[in-house]
Amino acid sequence: MNSRLLLTIAALAALLALAGPASAQALVGPPAPSVTDINPISVLDSASQAVPGFKGGLSGAMSIMILLTALSLAPAIMIMCTCFVRFLIVLSLLKQALGTQTVPPAQVTLALSLFMTLLVMAPTFDRIHAEAVVPYQTGQVSDTDVLWEKAKQPIRDFMFAQIDAADNWSSVYMILNYRGVDTSEPEKLTRADVDMLTLMPAFMLSELKTAFLLGFRVYLPFLVIDLVISCLLISMSMMMLPPVLISLPFKILLFVLVDGWQLVVGGLMESVAKVDTPAAVSLAPDITRVLHALA
């Protein structure tokens, strides 16, 4: 049995574990967990135990499958759980404000946003490695549920820190209300009451709001230059001359004189809130302490 066949059987077993009909449950064991409680590590572990010859935990083939799955989900994780969206939107609005739609190219802004994200997220990634990866490699953690909790907690703390810094708890409330969670008594809600299925879309909404606010601040000075140039051209009866042709050199000159790239990139990285120490966030502070009026 070659490795490709093993991976195919493991993938089919994982799908059966998530499907949930009675016939599938008879083959793979216990019923599939609910959507809000799905642990990808435990699902793959159950799939490995369902395949003949893979009793007793994750094998080499299953480890390869986990790695390939993580690589395929990396773009979604980068977009949904980090500040990549904020950086990319602000840099795109900066290009529009300058009037240079294709300069710098999209590949450059994507690469710059990616490396800025890696730089900002480095403490969170280091914490995941120290709290989840190292204990798993040394054998201190063998339970997949514990491993999943330790791996996702630093990401959760990062997302909560950004929502708290931007005061965008209203997005969390909106998702909770849609899912039927009672928010009439906000003082009883804590971070533990917000699962990943609620936190991830709420975090993305918060990042979109923050990105457009920062983009407005970047756009405003260049808009003033466009208005001044347009008024001058109209006063000189040069209405047939496009204002963009005249304002573009002035905007580029202003951007270079004030060292715009350093200001924009530095401001974007400084806009990302610092995450508290693990000892401080373990108390699960009230997520609604700033939104009592919305209850």
C-alpha cells in the first residue's frame, strides 16, 4: 500500500468522521462533534485510528496529511487571524490617494504586507511554539484537545487585544446575537463565552473598520492637494487639463519629503495593540466592560 493510497484512505475516513450519519458512526466510532467544538487535531487522530494499521495515534502519513492541511489553510489563517487585511487595505488606499494605481505593483504591496504581518505576529508565533509545539515535541502534552487549546489561545489573545484597542466590541455582540446568545446582561459574558466561530468573523469586521479609518487619515492630505490643484486650474480657465497630471508630481514630492513610507509603515505597525502577558490574560477579563450601554 503506497503513501498516496494511505493519504486517500485517511482523507475518506476524516470525511466520514465529520459526516455524522449512523452508518458512518458505526465505522469510525463516536458521533462527530458539533461545528463549534470541532478540533482538527482530534478529528485527524480519530481518522487515523479508524484506518486499519494506524492504531495508537498519529502516524507518519497522518503527520504529512496534517502538514499539507495546514499549508492549504495557511492563506485563510493569515487573512482571518492576523492583521494582514489591515496592512493590505491601507497600502492599497495609499496607492489610490497618490494616483499611482499600478506603482508600486500589487506583488510589492502584498509582499510588504506579508512581512509586516510576520514581524508584528512574531511574539504570538513564539508563544504558540513555546506553549504548544515544544510541550508536544517533548511529550509533556499528548492529548489533542489540550494541544488544540494551547495552540489557539495565543491567537485568541491577539484578536481580543486588537478588538479591545479599537473598541470594536459591537462586532462581537452582533455575531453573538445572530447565534442566539443572550447579551442582555453583558457583565456576565467573558472571553471564554466567545468561541472561535464567533471571534474570527468579529475580528475581521474589526480589522476592516480599523483599516478604513487609517486609510481615511492617509487619504485626506492627498485629497487636499487635489482640491487645491483643481481650484487653481479652474481659476486659470484650464478646465480641459486633467488635474491628476498636475497634482501627481506634487503628491509624490510631498510624500518623499515627509518620508511617507516610513510614516505609513511605522504607523501601521504601531497601530497593532500589544498583547498582554499570558499571566494577565489567563483571568478571562470581561469582554463587555466598554459596552454596557449597548446591552
